[in-house]
Amino acid sequence: MSYIAEGLNICISKPNGINYSETFIDSQVNFLPGIKKVVYGGFFPLFGHQKTYLIRTRSGLIEYLVRKRIFHQKEIKVRTKAFAKYLGENKIGVVLAEYGLTGALIRESCELANVPMVIHFHGFDAHVKSVTDEYATLYIKAFTFASKIIAVSKPMQFRLIELGAAPEKIVLLPYGVDTSLFTQNKPSENPLIFLSVARFAEKKSPLSTLSAFAKVLEQFPDARLKMAGIGPLWTEAKTRAEFLGISSNVEFLGVQTPVQVAELMRTSRVFVQHSVIAQGGDSEGTPNSILEASASCLPVVSTYHAGIPEAVLHQCTGLLVKEHDIDGMARYMCRLAADPVLCDKMGSAGRRHIEENYHMQTQIAKLAAILNEVAKKHTSFLNK
């Protein structure tokens, strides 16, 4: 059922054109009903939906580059006016800003064009102290202007209030999973493969996962760990596997498409991810790969971190440990390795949990309803 009013133009502003680690944004682009115009090319968009520069003159582009790259300015009039003009020309009814930084930077354009904005926070944009400190003033302006602010977990909801967002503006809306792509399977019938799908970044703590897996191999020498993704800790992770003497049991798969990830989940026994708060404060929202694993009937071993305890019900759909508890993670991995029936039981419960609380259609419909409500209220206000 569509909750978008007929003829409503939605502008989705996202940093990257294509990014396999941002499937949560791609799902919104692909499945939101309505007439969508996607702009991208940074937290302040550089390109319009026709893949042309929003700043249309050579002199304007030069001025923009000088102010951004040499003077490191965040509020640049030439690009603000260019985006405001784009919004007006395309008769945009509401803007969905992907990431808090996007909302902070495009707020002035939306205000200039008199178009309402919804900001969707995802993780680092709410938690990294250096980011929230740097953007503190712009965040307050964006929070004041924004019609709604979306948080993907309860801890993020509280954090946004700390940063100055009005509680009545915040909507708790976790991601949804495409359950037609991430389908049911019976993990007990798969080889003893532990699967990790995550960026090789500090908050994903891939080195912790490797350390825990090394302890698992002491009891289950035939176990394997497949790690999909890439990132700044990629080389260090491969070096750590060699140091631990487990390289022959670990596969570093690199970037995988959603279809490839779904296949990996259909052929694995357990999903693992040791999320932690990074030194700079970076934190998860609700990791999409964990939701996809549960949708695929995989039991999950993870941490009490951010939105994970909402997505993974301890002792029901998976097993959770405190951050940095390597021994505890290894024990739980061994427990599941020794009990295929438990894997099936937790996996089935996980699938039900996803269908009831994180189903793609339901979550997208909720987002569509938010956008439609914001646009309708703004139109009613203008017509008074």
C-alpha cells in the first residue's frame, strides 16, 4: 500500500552514487513509492538526478572548489543557491537527508527553497565526538528546521536528544530487510562456516572476531570464517590472521554485492560481528548485515552495542557478549558449533523477529508515511 500522495516529488540526498555498504539507503531509493529525485556526490550533493552538476557555471564551480578545498568552508552560498534552485525547478515536496551531516549542510538550501526536510541519522553522524563537535552549530540549526529526525535505535534516539534535537521530532525507525532476497534456510545443514559481513573498521572490530575464531579452532579445527567487506583494517586483519596461525581457515572475500551476501548467508552456519564503540566515539546504528543474517535464519553472535540488543534477542535469536569480551564470544561460537539444532532454533526465531519488526515493506511504508505527513503539513501551512 502506498502512503505517498499522488504527484509528490521526493528528493533523496545521499553522499555516494553507489556504495555496497549502504544497502539501507539503496533500499529506500529503490522501494519508496512516489516520484524520487536522487542527488549525490558528498554530504552536500554535487550532482542532480540527471547526473549533471547542480552548480551549472564554470565560475560557480571554481568558486565552490576554492571555498571548500582551500578555505574549508561548510556554508558556501554558490552551492546553497544552486541546490535551492534545483529544489524549486523540480517542484520538490519534501527532502530526505541521508546522514546528519547531509541535513546540517543542505538545511539552508531547503529553507531558501521553502521545502521541508527529514533527516535520517545512521550511526557515526550521531556518535563520533569529533564530528558532532565540528558540526554542533549546524546540527542545532538543522534540528530546528527539520520537520522530523529519524533514529535507527533507542541509544541513537537518546544521543540525538543530547545533541539538541527536540524529542517530539525524533522518530524511532529501524531499517527493514528484503526478506525475498534474504530467505529462510536451515543452518544445521550447512558446513561449519562462521560469516562476517562488515566494513573493516574500528567499530566493527574485525580483529576481535579473528581472535575469538582462533580460540574456536582449538575445539573445532575444521571450522572456517568468511569475512566479506573491505576497509581501513583490511591489511591489519590479514596480518592478524597470519600471526594467529589461522590464515588457512579464514577467507577474506572483499566487497560483495547484496546478492552475493545473500548466497553467503544461505551457505553458512553462524553469523558473527563484534561491534564496539571506537576510540573517537564512533558507534553503530543498527547493523543491517545482522538484520539480514537473522532474516536468513542464521543465529547471531554479537555484542551489547547500540541497536544490536533490539535486533538480536539474547538466548532467543542469538547470543550477545559485552564489548571486547573475546573469550565470551569464543564460548558462544563454540556453543553453536557444537549444537546444530540450537542454530536452527535460534535462526527460525530470528526470522520471525525480522518479519514482525524489521520487514522491508513495513519499514519503508512507515518512512513513506512520515514523508507524506511532513509534505502535507507544509502544504497546508502554505495554503493558510
